[in-house]
Amino acid sequence: MDGIHDLGGKQGFGPIDVTHDGPPFSTEWEARMYAISQTTGGDDWTIDWFRHVIELLPPDIYLNEPYFQRWFMVYATGLVQSGVTTRAEILGGVAAAKETPPRDQTLAEVLEEVRQSDRSFARTATDSAVFQPRQKVRTLRHGHSDHTRLPGYARGATGEILTHHGAHALPDEGAKGREAAEHLYTVVFSAPELWGDEADPRDTVTLDLWESYLVAA
């Protein structure tokens, strides 16, 4: 989706601090939210659905709410839409009916389950790949109003196919709960191609892009 949610490559937000020597979560509720995300959800709650719901948040909320608060909003939306809970229960913090709670899991147990997960988004290709390694391609200039993994800063840019990965689930359709497979490529771009002549020509950016995002250059 185009808009404030696509922050990649935008100026004005300052550098990202990647130094972190403390615990993985700054507060207990963040750890609880992460655990909920790993143990709750419907069959159609794909990672693309998750991202699409986040992209529906109003810009002021998206920019100002804490990271895991946005996660909470997504899961609250999904639980209400799936009929697991109601809006009143979430706002009140109390379940309407008492049920036997599931066995408590420690955060360490949840993390271990995630590490052992081998879910793959690779799919069997039903058609031949349009592009080949070392071929020049250009990304589409315009996106669309739904979810897409083509970042705004790489629109209308010319790059080179580095690798072909076979067919993978297409996020644009996965966000809508639909299954579609499309060939996936790693495309390499020069920094000046993306950000102009002031960028260092020695730098490159590689992006994994689906076939429908590309045309021959």
C-alpha cells in the first residue's frame, strides 16, 4: 500500500539505532503480546494479512503508537472478526464466559516453537519464469491501494536479476486471504538509481520482488 506506512527510503526520520544489549522486550506486556501473536490466530491470518491490517491504521496512530501496540490492534481486530471475542470483552478486559484456560507456556517455550517452525511460502510453479539471472528489469512505477511488497523508493527503477527463487506465495493476494503463486526474484539496484547522484555508486540494494512487479528494461 502507498502512504505513510511505506517508510523505507524516506528521509527525515533519523538513523535507526540497532544497538541493543538488554532484554528483547522493554516491558512485560510487550513479551505477552509477542507470545499471543505466536499462539493465536486463524488459518487465514497470514503474515501478509497481518501487514495489510497494520497498513489500515490511520497515519497518526501508525506513527505515534508503540510497535507492539500496533500488533495488539491487529490481533484485537482479527479476534473480533473471527468471532473469538467481542469488542466489549476487549474494551472491558473480561471474558463474557469462563473457559478452561490453555496450559501456560513460558516465553522460552514459545520462542523454541517458533525456531522449530519450518513453514515455507515456496509453491509449485505452473508456468515458466519470464526473467532470467543477469537480465535487466524495471519495476512498476505505480503501486495499488491494497497490500504490496514493492517499496515506494524502488518504483520505476532499473535493476538486474540476481537470482530466481522459483514460485512463492504472492503477498498481494495473501493479504486478502487468497492463495496465488508467482515467480520470485532477487533484483539488485545501484544506490544512485534509487536515490540519485549523491548516493555512493559503490553501494547496491537487493530486493526480493515478484514477477508482476517487473517488466523487461
